[in-house]
Amino acid sequence: MALPVTGEDIVAARRIVDRYLPRAPLERSPLLSGELGAEIHLKIETFKPTRTFKVRGALNKVASLDERARARGVVAASAGSHAQGVAYAAWALSVSATVVMPNEVSPTIVGVCRAYGATVRLEGDLYDDTLSLAHRIEEEEGRTFVHPYADPLIVAGQGTIGLEILEELRDVDVVIVAVGGGGLISGIGLAIKAQQPGVRIVGVEPEGADAFGRSLRAGRPVVLDEAHSIADKLVVKTTRDLNVEIGRAVVDDMVTVTETALADATYEYLDRLSLMVEPSGAAPLAALRSGKVRVAGKRAVLVLSGGNAAPAMLAKILSDRTSDVSRSGIEESAPA
């Protein structure tokens, strides 16, 4: 059965993405490679203009609009990263944008969206809470709704990451991706499996927000009663049929990680690799360090999907772990 997004769609999206964005680096990590007994490469999306992969799909979607749709503008609901991507894409393509985000979103993210000319509206506590207002704006103002993950053009845009990985590391064995609604892993999986079907595609979710994995196992979207995690960009209560269909075709495994593992991985990126990675983007490393994914002897790529961590959350992660290290040093040096 034909899937709703093809390899050709991703190649077409690549032409749009390359026109507006710098190539995200793929770097081998000698430190992680040595410690894990594998060839570990990092696909670093945090150097994008909005510090997240989301801008890829947003550009592909906004670029597809005809003249009338561009004149009416776009609207998006987001936990933060997608809003920045849509704001940037609209700015780059001279299109009006309104973005709706939860009330507690970082003021910095709000500022970035406004700097790109977007109108910002705040609503509710989670991404799901922003949807009703976004759809109301869509109906009242005639704007095109830009979905963060359940749109073939969005999936194709995110899939350009997969094309870039294969161009630089043709013999990759496994690609590990953080998962929220499933747009990122669907696109990457499609791009890679179209050329190298033997590559394993593994998704990582927080234990408190595993809607995508449950949906793949059920064969239909599963709705969680509640969803929560410090990896806020991965917190959704459900996914969509589009992503389930693609995911079941291209995702080989789904695992979950604890909040502690996510925080530890975030700290490790900053402390040992000098990379600012938000907990959502640190999920693949959390899976490796937790033993949820085994890569010994393999060539593995970890997708660092974003670097938009709220300062207060990051401060707590650093403080907790710095305190632990300090206490350990004091105990080791104390006389017997």
C-alpha cells in the first residue's frame, strides 16, 4: 500500500529547505563512541535559526501555499518550537503568521516569534489546549493551519534530515530520534528506508508522554488521559492516523525513558560535550545511557532535535547535578 508521503516528496522538500537554511552538521563524538563501544554521530539541529528542526517542515508547508493562501496568512498551535519554525518560515516567505502557545511558554520563545513578525497568542497549559483557539482563528480569519506533525508536507520537510544523514554516513546502522507527535521520526524513517531499508529507526519518548508508541502498537491513535515531562516538546496526548500509518511502516522500535534520564542526558551534553540541548533533544542519549537501546559495534546517529530549554528548568538540572558532584567530592576527600 502506498504511503501518503514518498521519497520523492522529501527530495522536493530538500530543495526548499536548502534555499533557506544552513546544513545541520553531523559530527562524530569520540567521547561517546569510546564509552559506548560504537561509532556515535550527532545530527545537531540546534544550529538552525530557531535552534530546532521544526523550521524544516514549516518552510516546506508555507512554501506550498498559493498566492491567495499566502495573502490570508497562516496560523499554528505549538508548545514552542513549531511556533518558532512557522514564524521564521512566514518571515522568510513574506507571509503573515499567528502562533498560539501555552501560557507558561518561555518568554524568550515568545520574543523570538515576535521578532520574526508573528502575532503571538497564549492559551491553556499544554499544546493540546492551544488547538481550539488556533482552529478558531483559522475559521474566522481564513488562515491556513500549519499542523506540527500531521501533514504530509511537514513530514516531508522533517525527512530532509534523513537525506542529509545518508549523504554523509551512507553505512549508518541505526538512527535514534526523539518522538512527540511523530512527524520527525516519520519523515526521517521514510527518507532513510527509501534508500537503505536495513537501517534501524528507533524512537524515544518520555515515560509520561508515550502516545506515539502506544498508537503504533494499537494500530490507531491512542489518547492519553494526561501527558507530562520535562521534555515539553514531546508532550502530546495523542498522534494522528497519518503518523501512525507511516510510523508502522518505517519505525523499528519505540522505547521510553525516565525524567531522570532525560535530565542526566541534558546535563551530559552541556558538561561533557559543550552542547546546549533541551531535554526533548537529549532523549536519544538518555535511551543509550539507560540501556534502552544497544548500539555496541554499530554506527549510530543521535538526532539532537532542539536546544530551546527554559532557563529555570535548565538551572534546576544543572544545580541538582552540580550539587551531587560536589557532595561526592567532599565525601571522597573526607578522612576515614
